[in-house]
Amino acid sequence: MIQTNEIFIPIPKQINTHTKVEVNGDDLSSRVIESLWVYPCTIGIGTFKIALSNSNGQLNGLYSEGNLAKLYADNSDGTTLQFWGVVDYVKDSIGSNGQILEIEGRHRAYLLNEYLVCYSATGKVTSSILKELIDNLPANYGFTYTDVETDTTTMDVEWIYKPFWDCVIELCNKAGFDCYVDNDLGVHYFLENSKTNSQDFISEGSNFLKSKEYGTDSYQEKTRVIATGKSSGGLPIIYTAISDGEENDIKEVLIDDLSADTSEKVQNIAESKLAELTNRAPQAIIESYGLESVNPGDNIWIIIPRQRIYGQYKLIQIMHRVGAKSGGWRTESMLEEEFQGIAQSIQNVNQKGDRKVDVKNSNKLNYSWNFDFSSDSGTHTNTEITEGVLKTTTGNSTGTWESELLELPSSVSGVELKIVGYSLLGVKGYLSTNGGVSYRQIYGTGAHTTVPAGRRLKLQIVLASENTQIEDLALLYS
């Protein structure tokens, strides 16, 4: 939803509907009992379903898999192409409505759900990744990327036989972009809520017909977001953003982003995702007379005073209905987010639980204190930090390094120390929770699994060999 202080006064348009439903080049408009053309943004490619009057089987054998289906609709001459699809399934049935030929299919971009991607990239912007994926498609597919807008978000990916559109969804989630494919196979990739349609609107007393399921979906609401990244040495970087309103009911989600390699990046991911999941826009499916110029992802003005709806809302899915049973041409607009019931939400949770996520945080700790030794820090006794490693000084087989002080807003309740380097046998790690007055061993032989309560942290690392080199260190804590 676009936040705006603008005032919009709708001027009613003339409704002079002209539509045409075409299959394999044949105009079947007069036979259409009902048809539904679903055109989503980001969440999928699009589908259609047509029910045709087929008295005495007059249409049997005329249409088959692979035929093209088109919907034209506007308020002028019926030449505006709204949907272009490919037939998947044709079936003949007889029921209370007589003999009917049912035709089902998908948007002509359906191959993006069928094509499997093998691709890897490191630190590359998402729009460049998408263009390379399109370039790698077979040339005869015909997809273009003139409308792929450039972004600045970089990510690391490693996709092995992953469906193309699943890759697109991953890119969109990372960059905060939306994506759809137009009827000419042009891929549109753009910042979400950046497209405003100034030609169409929905207004009570003008073209509005009815609304369904208006409200704010709390199924997706979360009270905390745990974000994890990865340091240059491969250790986890962790930050947990917690809602101010969280009480006894904790609803959490994990965001695993291995391209986030600093504490600042990981914190930004957690806090921005929490803001998204706690400041949720209202959702609805709104039916109106046909909207002729909208595209998936557009924001349009919607004004329904009785429901106190007044603003610009994003259309995540456009559903055109055409046929005698629909009463002409109707458009159902799904706003802001895909609808999910409780069962679907449970299924999604189960699917996420089945995925293996290597965050190296099996104790489910909320934060991390990371050291990559890229610069000198702390206090040394026969140790030094040089060329990105902590080691003993020349001629010494043992040494001790002590970190600077980290003051927390509240006492720690759990800790875990992780170290990456060479010849780590004999290394011991100690943690003070009282600013260095006393320490407890938390790493190496004889380590404790608990520490005294406290919020003034200091680390102490004891090296036991002149060959020991520590490249990366992370204290995980809650």
C-alpha cells in the first residue's frame, strides 16, 4: 500500500463493455457461459478456465492441448489484449447446464515454471542475476528483459535444478521487488509499490460491485525475526529483532541470508522484515466492472466509504471474469497479499520446518558478537593480530587475548563460542559477564555450558601453540 496524503476525486467513466474470447483463432464469445483469467504478480504465472456451450457436441475435436487462448476486453472496441494463454486440458461434460466444453490452461509464460535452473553467483545484484537467467533460456522461448529495472541489492545464490520462477520469487524477496511476465513475454521486474496506475480506479457509486474478505490477515504476523548471515570465515552472524508489543505469545520467523556478511547488514534485515510483518496492510478481494488498463503489481485508487477504504492499494492478482453467468465483464482485484487460510498457513510452516537450514545455531541463540580480526583490538599478552589472524607473538608458544567490553541492555541467559582457524587444539575460551572481574570457561576441554547472569561481557582467548591461528570468532548469546 502506498502511503499518501493526496486527495483523489474519482470521475466516473462510461461503461461500454466490448469483449472477445478466442481459442485457436476462433471467436467463441457467443458460446462463453463463464470464464476466469487469473493474472498474478510474483506469486505465480497465471491460469485461465473457459466453459463453452457445446450443444450436441458441436465443438468436440476442434480444440486441443497447445492451442492459444486470448481474452480481449475494454470499453471501446474490444481490441485490448488482457490475457494470452496456452491450452493444457480440454474436456467435454454434461450436467444441469447442458453439454459443456471446458478448456483450461496457463499464461503463455508457463515455461518459466517448467524450466530448471543451474546457476551460481556471488555478490551480484538481483537484476543482473535475473537478466543472466533469461539469457540462459533457450532462444526460441522468446522472453525479453527490457522492463527489468536495475536495483542495488546484491546476493549470493547457488541453484541446482531449481524451477525458474522459484528463483524469481527468491530474487524478489531479497530485493523487495515484484515481477510478472506480460502477454508479449516481456519480463517486468520493479520495486514493489513503485507502479501507480492513473487510468483505472475502483470507487463506490461508480464501478465498485462488492468486496470480500476485507481485513488484516494476522496469520502472517510475527513478533520477532531472527536473521542470520555468515562472516568471511564462515561463522554465523545473528540478530533477533523483537516487537515492542511481544508478550507471552512468541511468533517468530527465521531469515537466512548468507550474503549478509556484517552485523549491520544482518540487523537491518531483521528489523526491516519485522517492520513488514507487524505493520500489515488490509487485504481484500474487490469486484468491480472491468478494469481495462491494470497490470499485476499496479497500485490503484480504491474508495469505498462504507468500509473506510481510501487509498492506493497494490493489485497482487487480477482476475477477469467474462461470460453470460458473470453478467458481462467483471474484474476481481486481490489486494496487497495472497489469501491463506489456517490450513495453508500450517502447511507453509511444515514445509519450512522440513527444509535444512545450515545456520550453525542449534541452541537457538538470538544474537552474535563477531570478530574477524581485520584490525587490531583488545588487550594482548604474548599475542598479536596481524594479516587477519590472532596468534602468539614470535618466540611464544602460549598467549592470551582479551576483548574490549560489550555492555548489553539485559543479562545473558545462554552463550556459545565458535572459532575458525588452524591448529586449534588446546585453545580455551573464557567469558566474563561482570566486566572482567571473573571469567568462566566456555570453549575447549572442560568448558561449562552455563555462565553467571550479567550484561557486561568480555572474552578471553588462551592460545596454547605457536602454530595456532584464529581467523574468525563468534560469541552467540541470548
